[in-house]
Amino acid sequence: MQHRQQGFTLIEIAIVLVIIGVLLGGILKGQEMLTQSKIRAIEKELDGVAIAILGYRDRYKALPGDDSQANARWTDATSGNGTGTIEGEFNTSDGTKASLRAWQHLRFAGLISGDAEGGKQPTNAAGGITGIASNTAGNLIVCTTNLPAKIANAIDTNQDDGLPEKGSIQAYEQTAHNTPQTDLATAYKDDGSTQYTICRKV
């Protein structure tokens, strides 16, 4: 007696393909929503830090990190040297630099959250850090690191001109995690591996 082997019908195959398509669509949509959430969080953080710096300057007539009267206000704070700039790289771990002390001053003033005595830069939604400094032109900048091209480009487009080498937001290709602003990018390379540091004027 011969047994007839039964395969999948076209309708069954079509149903399976539709299910796979729905699952893939859901995964891609979920990834896009996650990316958009990171973009919004980083934009909000850049805005918040810029507002905190300006708020500190208005309240105390000094820049956070550079404030020579900080220890007189908060006994656990380290005073700055009052030069009128936030010296040091934004990503420094050197507690003697104003760019790291700035976080201590902002936290003691209650303008941002976090451990004032710990004195570290906050972590952004992409796993990088957000830092403060004065650039070589003397402008106050807020920088944030480890951004994939898609996120860096979106922030630049939303808040500036979308051109990494021009405008109030500039982007730098990273050579490693949390690297400072050295290699100014001329275009965003969405190759899945290149990461960027973006710096925004306050």
C-alpha cells in the first residue's frame, strides 16, 4: 500500500510568511521606537544641562566649576579659580579640572540631579557620557558621546542644521569610547560601527 506524503499547502505557507512578516515588522518598529526614545532623552539632557549652566551663572554670577566662592556656599564643594572659563576636557576624570568640578557645583546648587560628592559626568541614553567645557574659542559647550550616526544626525537635524562640521552643534568621529572632540566629521557615516561625539554651544 502506498502512503501519500502530505506537504504544506500554498495557503499554509502564505499564513506562515504573513506571521513572519508581522513579527519582523514588530521587531523593526520596536527598534525604531527605542532609537527615537534615545534621541528624545539625549536632546532633553543637552537642553537641561545648558539651562542649568545658564541658571547657575545668573544665580551666582560665576560659571559652575570655575566658581571661586563654591566652598563658601557648600562646605563640601571645591572652589574654582574664577578665570571665567570652564577649563579641561569635557570627558576628564581629573577632579582638579573645572570641567569635572562643574558637575559638583551644579548638583550642590540643585540644578541637576546626581551625587554632588561623587562628581562624575552623567551617562547618556546611548551609554556615553555628557560633559561640559569651554572650547578653544572660549565658547561654553555641552558634549555627549558614543552616539551612532542615526542618533547624532537626528539630534543635529532637530536642533541645528544637520551638518556635522557647521552650526551650533558639531560632530566628531570617535576613535574610542568617550573620546574628546578632535576629528571634526564632514558627514555622518551610518555604517553600524562609527560613533560620534556631538558638542553644542550653550
